[in-house]
Amino acid sequence: VVASPQAVYGMEMENARGIFLEETPQKMAQVCLNLLQDPELNKRQSLLAREQVEKKFGYQETYVRLAQDLLAFSASQKERRAQ
């Protein structure tokens, strides 16, 4: 993935671990060329990108956390109504 830092704002993505965050079109183009010219680099970065996305946005990090947050919210609402 090659993108601007604004494209992933708030996602806490780690630069150069499957995603390259560049400020200018020229730097983005250079990274794209590097990836196209080096199949091994491309493969390594592809695997790192998948790993990073799965770690941050996989089932455990999204649905389980959502369920926990909903349960905590529900419990707080029950407490509030009981008062």
C-alpha cells in the first residue's frame, strides 16, 4: 500500500510495514516503482501489510472489542437506571 499519511489518519498504521506513507506524489511514485522493480520487496511488504491489517482490524480487535464495549455500556445503563 502506498498512501498519504492523511489516508490512514487515526488507524495507527506503522510506516514501511506493508504500507508506505508519503507526502508527495513524486515520493509515492518512487515507492511504487521500487515495489514493481523488486518482486521480493513487493512480496515481503505485501505479507507485512496483511499482518498489520489483521492485527489491527481482525476479528479479535473489532468484533470482540465491540461486544465488550456494548456489554460494559449495557451494564452502566442498568446501574444508572437502578439509582
